[in-house]
Amino acid sequence: MKKEQLLERIVLNPKVMVGKPVIRGTRLTVDFILNLLAQGATENEILDEYKSLTYEDIQACFLFATNSLKNTEFMPLMAEPV
């Protein structure tokens, strides 16, 4: 699936989840799905729990987050010890 098609799965609507990016047709936010993965949930566990989701929806979350961070500059919270 092409990047553009994946990104069409993510929508922003001020009336849904206060305008956070969500997976189209759901109230599941991109950050919620990414947090599940960060906490150790597998893609299969997420798909089993949320039957309306597809593997492509999870891919779309990764792509949306990657694109969102692409042009962001970060300042380190702490300098690393030398």
C-alpha cells in the first residue's frame, strides 16, 4: 500500500477525541496505538483486541508519527555525560 493511501486512514476532526489524529472510523488515537506498542503489546494482540483495526491501520500510525516528527527539532533534556 502506498504512503498516501496509508495516511488517508488517519483523520483529524475537532469533534472526535478533541481533534487528535485518529484511525478513520474509530475513536482510537494514533498516540494510543503507539503507546500500546511501546508498552509491549504486539500488533496481533492489538488486532485481536480491536477487531475493526487492520495491520495497515497500525502501519498508518507509524507513518503518521514519522511524518509528524520529520521536521521537528529537539533539544536534549539533559546533556549526556562525557
